[in-house]
Amino acid sequence: MKNTLKNIFHSPRFVVGFIIFVALLLTMIFYPIFNPGDPLERIGVGTFAKPGTYFSMYDATSAKTETFRLADAEENRINALLTGDARTRMIDWMSRHGDDVAGLDPADTGALMEAWGRYYEDVRLSGMTNADRVYFRRLNNSIVNSATAEELLVMEEDPETGDYAQKGTISLTDYVNTKDVANVKTLPLGTDNFGRDTLRELVSAAGVSLRVGLIAGIVATLIGLSLGLLAGYLGGVADDIIMFITNIFTVIPSFVLLILISYSISQEARGASLVAVVIGFTGWTWTCRSVRSQVISLRNRDHVNLSKLSGHSMVRIVLTDILPYIASYVVMAFILQVSAGILSEAQLSMLGLGPKTTETPTLGLMMNWAMLYSAHTNGSWWAYFPVILTITLISFSLNLMNTGLDQVFNPTLRD
Amino acid sequence: MSEKARKDYTKGPSCLKGIGLTRSFGIGDKKMFAVDHVDFDFHEGEFVSIVGESGSGKTTLSKMLLGLLNPTEGEILFQNKPRDISSHAKKREYWKSMQAIFQDPFASYNVFHKIDSVLLDCINMRGGQNLSKQEKFDMMTEACSFVNLKFAELTNKYPFELSGGQMQRLMIARIFLLKPKILLADEPTSMVDACSRATILDMLLQLRDEVGMTIIFITHDIGLAYYISDTVYIMEHGKFVEYGKADEVILNPKAAYTKRLISDVPKIHEEWDLSTVELTSEL
């Protein structure tokens, strides 16, 4: 036993898989401690806030300011104003009036501004559609304003008279330390379509999905193992009946079965655990088949015959003379079942047949939400990409551990 | 062990008798008989050899004798009464008088169990559950010393830590503890080296002489059968083609198959006669 464990931890594949898995597991356990609260709390009102650090503008106006004169401040400001789309449209328009603009690099803000200054003054807005004219005029105004504006006034409305009183000014050179701002919120993965903290949701969802996979794996392995042991050891009519049932379950695509069962359970009753059990009930056939074939090859071995001759009961023979010989195989099958369970849950939830959507997030549900609110078309990668990455990492680590175990237990497979 | 020292066991009371024993596999066109209507009569204390080449049905017959496989047809009489192994309790009772040693010592042990538990199982089967620890220890030590093993060195070890010969001797120690009426030895010496072979055969004979055990010795080696047994049954394609006292069968073989088996035995100082070897399409 000790030796086997040592061998397992000498297999590089198993170790890599194990480290990834444990790292994910530790994140799931410890992240909620540092960031407590309901993972489904809606902190934002809008949808899909970008990842980053947010600080309250209201609090920033009353925070202590420092004056910095930074050489690149103006360029940065224009940089932030001009989107990639605006830059290409500017170059496109200018190149219709002059030859020296065609080779301009859209990312080079300095050269772009220099050319824009020449052309916009000279050519003005001749020969373009009204929409374009309005667009460029607005663009030019904002560029000019950002360069010339001196100060912003902060006004306060008197609730009784409705008069405005000046509260302070914000100049171009005022800077605020984020530590001095009362309310700062860092959202490493932004918010999702409901305005929820995506990272907190993701960590919680990964935990639920792993639980779903574990329950599904345990259910599938238990059913497959006990039926396989019975069919293989008893043989004869019992074997025929069990294999008949197993074959029926094998030829009906388990995913179709899964959809039908999930559909017939009402949305209210469909909790994460129930969905996991349903997944387990549809995924046991391959475990059953392979356990059966292993038991058949074991049951005529001499050590089983000797155990029979020693008067041991059938239960004892199955548990002590057959099960230990296939234990390593069952562990590997279990790991694959866990991985398959997580993927099945994700598939089901993508179709909207997963656990009910109000209480717990799962990885599949997060993808379903992202899909429903078109995160993939509006560029909100943070709503679905980390979810896909998490699913991939979980099943990758589980499969890696399985391959590592396979190498240890079946040395003939070693390359 | 001279010829004259042997007591004649072939006249003792019948111990195990088979009438028209048959086992077939498959159905329809694919039906084949592994054991085809064989009759036999083994007596108490008799050393019986069943000789035949691979695939002649020896192992199927031995499994039926052990009660691990049900015959398709025919009857087995145990001590002149029809053998009844219809329930687990009756089977357990039967196995108290019928035990076996298998061919491959490396496959005969559960690799997860220690040697102690193998021997303790035997003591428990003989109703020794309530013996004190010391008594059990003494019994196991005695059994091991019978086969020239030291129990003190074996305790807490796993069977796979022993050599093949030691494992097979431990099997005999198991039989020594159980003291069954009949011992079925299915090629017990084919996987061990020549030195261990003689020791193991000697121990089997000793068991027969001391306990009066009937020994059914299954082998493909007709020379070995001649050296050791009282009665020899020659088996070909599921049937007994010839049987009788070892001297008669081997010194005056009547069936062609027996003659072939005898001539196939390689002898020292003589050229190996291969003229009788049939080259069948299976080879």
C-alpha cells in the first residue's frame, strides 16, 4: 500500500494533475474566506462591467489631491478618447485628401494628431454624408476640449432653494491616491450580466460543479460496480438479465435520457444534488461492463477457487478475493466518472435543464447566462472564458491523474 | 520407497465414485464434450493418477470432483452415497473432506492476505475458532514443520515473498491442517523445479501413509504417475481409454494413446523416439 502510493506520486502525470486539482480545491475552500458574502449578490446595476479596479467618483471629489505635471498626460487623455474604430475612420477620411497619410500607423497618436490638425483645418468637411460630418465634428470637439479645458467645477445643489453652490474645482493636474478614496472595489473578472462579481460567482460555481461531479461519480460507480460484480460473479441467468439492462442503457444515448429525465423534473425540484444523481443514473453502463469482464476473468482464478474450498461465503469472496484485485481499476473509472459528471452538468445547464437558477451557481449555468446575454458577441470575454478555463482545468487534471494511475497499475502501458 | 513396502490400497472401501459423468460446453453444432461419460471408482487411501495431455479434460473433471463445476450428466457418489452439495452449508461440509492443491502456486494465493490468514482459515474450517492463540500458533508451527518450513519466519509475510517451491509446500501445510479424506492435486509439481518436485511428492505420499488420505493426482507426466501411484487412469478427449494398476497399465499398455504417451517421455542415454508424434493440423 505504502509502496503503491510512493509509485503513484513518482508518476509525473499524476503529480501534475494532482497539483492542479489541489490548487483548484484550495481556491474553492479559501477564496470565500477572504471574500465572504453571497456569491449571487447583485453588486452592479448594469451588465458586464469590465475587469478592473473601480473607485467611487463621489468619494474621489472630496479626497485629498496632489498636483502632478506629467509630460504624457495630454497624450494619454487623447489616447483614451480615440477608440481603434475612430482612428481607422480618421485615417480613411484623411487619405482621400492626401497621399502622405496612407502609411500612417493608427497606434501612433502623435503623428495621427499632427496630420489631423493639418487636414481637418484645410479640407473641412467637404464631400461626406451627414452622419459622418456629425461624427467627425463631435470627435474633433472632444479632442480640442481635452487639450484646452482648464478646470471642471464641482457644484452642489441646495435642496431647498434649488441654487447651485460651487463646492470645488478639479484641474487637469489633480491626482487622487486610490487609498484616500473611501470606496474602492476591485473586480478581477468584472461583473456578469446581472451585475454580480464574476470571480466570486466562479469560485462558488466551481465548488458546486465539483460536488455535482462527485455525487454523479459516486452514484454511477456504485451502480456500475455492484451490477458488474453481480453479473460477473454469478454468471448464467443473472448475468444475462443484468447485461440486457446494461445494453439497453448503452444503446440509448445517455444524454438524450438525461435531457428527458431533467425535463420531466420540475424546475422547482431540480436542485444541484438531484441533477447529480440523475447524471449518475445515466452514466454507469461502461463501469458495469468493464467491471463485469474483469470479474469474469478473475472468478476462475485459483485463489478464488481456493477461497471457495475454504468455505467462504459469496459476499466474502467478492469483497476480499475479487474487489481488491479490481480496486485500482475502479478508482480510475471513478475519476473519469467525476470528470464526465462535471461536463454533463455543464451540457445540461447550457440547454437550460440544469439545476434551478435562483440559488446556486454552477459552471454550466454561468455559461448559459453568458450565452443568453450574448457575452460572446459584445466582447465580454470575462463572463465565459474563465468558466471554460475552469472546466477545462478540472477535467484536464482529473484525466491526467487517471493516466498517471493507469501507468502505475498497468506497467505494460508505459512507453 | 520400495515397491514391496507399498500396502495395497486398491481394494479399500470406495471413497469417490463416478457414473457416466459428463460435462459439455456450448450448444448445437458447437457442442463439445470436455468430459464424456466417464466411470471411475477411487478407494480410500488410494493414490490415483489421471494422466492425459493438455486439453484432454483433466481440469474439467477435477473441477467437477471438487464441486466447483456442475456436471451436465451423470452422478458422483461420495462414500457410496450420492454427493449432495445443493446448499452452501452442504458444500462447506463436503469441502471438509475434499480439498485441492492447484497447479500454479503463484496464482493460488490472494496477494492481499498474509500467510497467517491462509492457515487460520483452515483451523477455523476444522472448528478451531475457539482455540487459544497459543494453540493456534502451535498447530500452524506443526503444519509448517511438516513441510520443512519455519512458521516463525513466515508469520506476517505475504505469500508472494516466498519462492514457488515454498508456496507449494505451504499449500501442503494447509492440507495437513485440514486433513481431508480426499486430496485432489492438479499438476502440483509442474511449476516447481526438480528438487522441490521430489520433496512435494514425498510429502503427498507421507500424508497418504499417515492420514490415510485418498490422493487424486492429475498430471501429464506418465513417468511421474508410474513412479508414484497405485492406480492410473489414462484420459484422451474426455474419455478414460485405459485404467488399472500402475504396473499393468504402464508396463503392458494396451491403448495406442498410452503407448504414445509412454514413448513421448524423454529418457536419458537413449535417442528420443519422435516417430509416434502425430502432427495434427492444430499444431
